Amino acid sequence: MIHREFFIYKGLYIMNEKLNSFSSFDRKFFEADDDFTLIGKGSIGGKAKGLAFIRKFLRENEKEFKNFTVNIPRLTVITTDFFDEFMQMNNLYDLALSDESDTMIAHKFMKASLPVNLVGDLRSIVEKVKQPLAVRSSSMLEDALYEPFAGIYSTKMISNNQLDLPSRFNRLVEAIKLIYASTFFKKAKDYIKGIGKSSFDEKMAIIIQEVVGGRFHNRFYPEISGVARSYNYYTFGKSKPEDGVVNLALGLGKTIVDGGVSWTYCPSYPKNPPPFTSVKELINNTQRTFWAVNMEKAVLYDPINEVEYMVKCGISEAEYDGTLNLIASTYDAASDRIKPGTGIKGARIINFAPILELNYINLNEIIKKLLVISENSLGTPVEIEFAVTLKKENNLAPRLGFLQVRPMVVSKEVVELTEEDINNENLLCYSKRVLGNGIIDYIDEIVFIKPDKFDIKYSQRIADEIEKINKSLQEQKKKYLLIGYGRWGSTDPWLGIPVEWGQISNAKVIIEAMLSSFNVELSQGSHFFHNINSFEVLYFSLKPDEAEKIDWEWLNSNITLSEYEYTKHIKLKKPLLIKVDGRKAEGVIIK
């Protein structure tokens, strides 16, 4: 049993766990009586705290999960005292806090030695376990309410299926060292600096956890991964913000959290598809690839690569594996209709219709209950991550592995947009697709991508230019409006500007403008968007016709503070007035 003390912080109940109430790791892992154990006596970090906190409530509501097994995948946590010992015994702080490249830091960490009293426990984990393991960060600062660190540190999946024990042991050790090293990668340093903290103060705990999924030939993956939020500023159809939103994808959750293509729906209206304008648009904007753990021999030995033991596969491979039956539909060209299931020939569409429309399994009901349980437990809107395996072995029920819970920041300020606001002659932009809520009246600097210079093939160069400007504004502690094209924070440079959060950390308002020649769907499932929500950044998404109304001539008439090939940084004579009504996902920016 976990004993907890609670205190109220900004209206939320936060758990302060007593570590002596957790079970110590007993070198059995899968055979152990307890599925949540510790190696060490330090802190377990933010991510592990969230899982420990919610575990009790999942067990108390076990009877609510009819026809499903719902649990936190078995894990053990290496506490932060081993991180301290590792850093000190290898004299790594001077290197770690320097401006050396991520690659150099990672290689130095790989050459360092783990504490001797940790090695034996790690060896015992892989001695009997030969299935994939996820090695995940759980830092001291991670997953705090206003500083969520979502996606900032590395996670590594290892196949853990090598025939010999030394190989499995070495792969686990390398994964742990990579997570330790990622504490000091540029992305993390920029992020930590952006929230006014120091990397020297950060400490890393590590979660070693079973990967939820099944083996299909030489691939291991869950049929479904998901991210669900109990509050949604981007509503569509009949849905309201408090109805929440869910993103589902085939395979490992990397597809969603990296901002890839996934299926978005409202749990209150699971049969209602996203607002695509045609069948063709729907087919072109649904998932075509998925991630799995590669159970074959790795192509290249690359221990500092997060995806060393992962493989990106096509939908045809999932069909070969037999994993599309309950999650796909088929386009019937003869009738020009999409039919749930894979019983006929035609293009497959990952829309989860057999589950969401035909209710072959009660997954949506389970997700809704998990959101309610998590929200009631934390006392605030939440975001959860999970993975589902449908493969019924020995007549077992489908399983949902609960992977993470984070509190969300939801502003309660009531903002009313008037007709005068919307039709204001000094309007810079208006949108009915805005993330956030509130009024800002102090922004007097704008960074924007030059419309006449924009070309998506130069997206990485654009990201580098913006980073330089952001760094200058960060040093001045200045907030600004950022205007660009496509998905901000996309890991695919052909879908938008592939910035990390630390590269735009001082942007308080962001505009994502679409062009008629470049129009992609917004992704809400990514870690990037969790950071936007947690830092209360206002995020405008402009359709092509709305983007065309931006007054570029006025923007260029202001004082230029800095300018690069693709971007420009200007100073306004007077601050902007920015108003967002989060209840209607509607906002204006007035000059």
C-alpha cells in the first residue's frame, strides 16, 4: 500500500509519496508479487509519481472495466540517488553542462560506468526476461503542472531478445546511459533555461517497464496506442470542450506523441469522424505507417539512437500481421463508401470504426472512465497515454496498459468576443480554431516567416533562424507573437517547422497559417501541444482563406529588429490586443 500526504497547490491535490512504502526490487521482475518496485532510495521522479498515484485508483475501480484488463504495465524505478552517484563517480558534470554537442555528450556517457551496486539488479532483470522493455525518463522536474517536460528527454525501446545474457544486459545498460545523457542534451538545456531553472539542479530517475503489445512475426507492437484529454479547446461537430478528445493510432505511441497522423475523435461522439470535406481527403489524411519494436537483429549498432530497435512499417505489413481487423475500414470504390472492417478488397483506412462505430469492444467506454477517474483523482483536467493489445491468448480479455497521466492547465477566465472585436478594422487575424483561453495585451514584438520566401523544403533552416531570434528574446525575457506555416513542432519537416520547444520557448502566442497549396491537419496528440497547453500559450490555426487576410504590408511597415533569409523580427509601436474564448475556440488579434 502507498501512503500519501496531500497539500493544496493552485487548487490541485498533489501527492507527496513516502518512498519507504514502495516495494524494493527483488530481482524477479515478472515473477515478483509487486508490479511497481524501486531500485535505490532516492526520488522516483515526476512520471513515476503520476503512475504510482493513479495505480491505487485503477485498482479501486477495477470492476468498472468490464471485458478489459486495465493496469499499469509492470515496472521498476531506478531512483535519483544512482544518477547522482553515476555523475559524480565519472566526473561528468563539466562535460554535461558544457556546450558540447549531444553526440559528444552521449558518447562520453556511454563510456562511463554505472554504480556497481546497480549492475547486479539490472543483470537480474534481463536474466529471465526476453521480451521488449521500455526505458523511460522520470526526472525530478518532469510532469510538474506548469513545467511538463513532455517529450524533452529520451525514451528507448529495446528488443531484449538476444540469445545471450551479456548482449541483453549491455543493451539495457546503454539505454539507461542514453536517458541519463538526454538530461543534458541541447533540447533539455534550452527548455530548462526557458523556465528559469538550471540543468545542474535536475536529477533523473529511470523507469524500466514492459512494453504493452504482442509479437507479430518480427515486429512487436500494440494494436492501438492512444492519448486522451479530458478537456479539448479544438472542438468540432456537437462536441464541447469538456467532452475531451482522443487520438488513436496503430502501433507504438511514437506516432501520436511525435505529432504524426492519427485518428481524432470526441469520446462523447465516437461515431462522428473528424471534419474532412471528402472521402478522398479522409483517405489522404489517415495513418499510412506505424512504429514497432524490431525483433530482428538491429541493422546497425547505434546505442545513442532512440529508435535503434524500432522499425517504421507500412499498413500492408499490419494487414499481413492480422492486426487491422478491428481497427480499419475499407474504401469500396464501386459504391464510393467507406465500410467498417477488412472483409472486402480496397484501400484500408485506419479509423477504428469496428470499435468506435460497431462497438466490437468497449474501448471508448473504458477511455471515458479512465478520464473521469484520473480527473477526479488529480482534481484537474488530465491527459493520459495508453496502449491496447487485442490479441486474445488463452481467451484473455483485451488489455489496456495505462502509461502516463499528466495534469492539464485549463484557464477559467471568461472571455467574450464581441461583433466589434471580430469586425474590427484593425484586425490582424481572426480564427475559429484557437487553443487556449484568455486576454493578452502586452505583446509588442512579432517573429514571422516571410510569406514570399517560405518553402517547406527549407523548414529546418527556418527553425534554426527562429531559434537564434528566440534565444535573444529569452535573454531579454521578452514574450512575442510567432507566425508561420504548417505544424509548429512537427517531427516531419515536410508538414511544418520542426522546432523543439526550447527553440520557441518565449513565444506566448503562436499562429499556424495554412496555404491553399500547403494545408495539413493540426495534431493535438503530440508532446509539443501538451507543452503549449501547460504554458498557457495561445495557439491560432488559420485556414488558407483566413491566412490570406493577414496584413503583411502592415507587418513589414514596423521597425525591423533582426532579419534573416526566411524570417523577420519586428517591434510594434503599440502592443497587440489578443483575446481568446476557449469555450468556443475562437480568437482575435487586434493591431
